[in-house]
Amino acid sequence: MANPLHLRAEVLTNVPDAAYHRLLLRAPGVPERARPGHFATLAVGGPDSSMLLRRAFSIHRADPEAGTVELVVAARGPGSRRLAEAAPGETLDLIAPLGTPFPLPDGPVSALLVADGHHSAVLFDLAAEIQRRGGQVGFILGAAGADRLFGVERARELTRDVLVLTEDGSAGMAGQVTGPLAQAVGAIEASVVYAGGPVPMLAAVGAIAAELGVRSHVAVEAAMACGVGICMTCVLPVVGEDGVSRFVRSCTDGPVFDGSRVRWADIGTVPPDLEGAAAMGVS
């Protein structure tokens, strides 16, 4: 797990970007600690708010020189809508960086980065770091429609190998990101796939990558009540390196996991062969 800081972060800019908002925060000390795959949590509404739970967001950019971090907010419920309306000069209660980041290669690799919608936010600093280490990257970016895409232009700044898909065909090719995945792995001779998105998409990415014999590392979006490993609301069934399945916490052991080790079909259940299942009354 990262070594997080808890501070009041000043909103420097809040820029609409298609269906999302890019929230730039002054957060001294956080960028130096942040690595690709880390996330942040924000409190909503102050100490008297009825919205008690913090909201979690992947760190999109971390700039140690400027002392800033940028988060991408998708306004869904009352809490995220409130954060999407945050004005420059306002301060927000921030804890960051949190979680376990993407594992980085020791040397040059060819990597395919795959994401749906705003979940791509977590991949761009990762792509830049892979390139800094002498590697090459390709992107598959998708969404339900053109207004839900995020980061296509930034991806194109990093590489010519960018494939865009939308389910309604309003931008790029019609389809889902998993459709051309196998072909794209072959086209750039990728040895590793990194992905961000909803659970069904990540499950498919992990399965396809395993079938192709390439590694996959996926950033899982799970509901997190605390974000620091205390409440156990974000647990997933994962097969350990010793072959034993256990519940692990998305917020501390993740949010990045080996895509081949998550028991995707068992999420939301207590599998009877899970370590400790008998103590939970499962047989």
C-alpha cells in the first residue's frame, strides 16, 4: 500500500471534458508519492454533511514539480455531482495516494492499454512511464458513445497505435473494446495488457490475455466505504500465488490485480473453497 497523506487540497481548475470533469488539485507531497494505478478519496460536503462516505477516484496525472494531482470525476450520484461542481479556490478533504499501483516492467516491453470511458484516466501516466523505460504502447479506448470517451487525444500524443470503439458507432469503430483485443495484442506484439473498466470488461480482458499467453494487470472499480482497508466492503475472491483462494481488499491489495487471478464469476459470493469459508458458515 502507498504512504498516503491527508490534507486540504485547493481546487485550481475544474474543466468539463465530454461527460466528465477534470479536477486539478494543489496537493503538496502527494505527487511525489503517487504511482500509476494509485487512487485518491475525497470527502463530500463537510463535517455536517449527510454524505458520510468518501468518493474514490483514480489519479489521472501527478505532477511533482507543480505539486498537483488531477482526478477525473464522472457525475453519477449526489456526492460526485457535488465534486463535479467544485469551484477554483475551494478546498477539498483529500487522502492520497492510496492502493497498490500497476507493476512496472524492469526494461522495455510492448504493452497494450485498454479502457472503457473515464476508466482510461489511470492509464496515461503508466503509458508515459513504460515509454520512459524504452517500451512501446498501444491503446484501445471505448465507451457507450462518443460523449463518454476520455483521453483519446492524449493517447494519440503518446502513440500512433490508438484504436477507438463506441457501442453505438458514434466515434471510431462500432463495438466493445474486447472485440479487437486479440488482434491488437498481435499487431504490436504485446507481452502485457493493462486495463481499466467495469468488472465484466476486465473479466473478459483477463480471460483473453490468459488465452493468448500474455500477462494482464487490471484496475478494479469496487465500492469502497473507507478506502484504507478497515471496513472490508470492497473484498474480491482472488487466487494467491500459492494456489489458495482468499478474499482480498480492493483498496489496499488492489485496486490493481493480475487479471488471471481474480475469480470474476464469484464476485459477490462466498465460494465454498475460499480460505475461511467454513468459518463463515459456507459449506
